[in-house]
Amino acid sequence: MVRITRGTLVVAIAALWFAVLGSAAGAIWCKHRSRELFIELERLNARRDDLEIEWGQLQLEQSAWSTHAFVERVAATKLRMRMPAPGEIEIRAP
């Protein structure tokens, strides 16, 4: 039979109390950290969605710039280019 002294019992109870207190503090910290990380994840997902929308808009804009009508309009207005009259066209053979 093992005899436990009063001093050993007090030390064991104190050690158990500190272990329970430490594990409770650790659980609280882990829960808080997981909430912070979840909020950060949601913020990053929202930013990704915004960037995907912007990317789609840029692709639409690029496709609009490459149409024949847009190129013709820019050439006529900004560059003051015009289509030559049929009499001004010369075809040369090499």
C-alpha cells in the first residue's frame, strides 16, 4: 500500500489546477486565433472576387478595343487618317 502524505497531495492538486488553468487558457487562445484567421480568409476571398470581376471587365474592354469599328474610329478622329479615294490607290507589282 502506498501512503500519500499531505504535502504530496497539496503539490499534486496544485499541479493539476495549473494544468487545467493552462489548458483552458490555451483553448481560449486557439479559439480566438481561429476566429482571426477565419476573418482574414473571408477578407481575402472578397478581395479575390473583386479582382475576378475587375479581370472580366478588363477582358471585355480589351475585346472592345480590338474591334474593326473601334480601330477605324480612333484612326479617323485621333490620328486624322482617312480612306484614300479609288483614284489615289496604286498597285505595284514587285
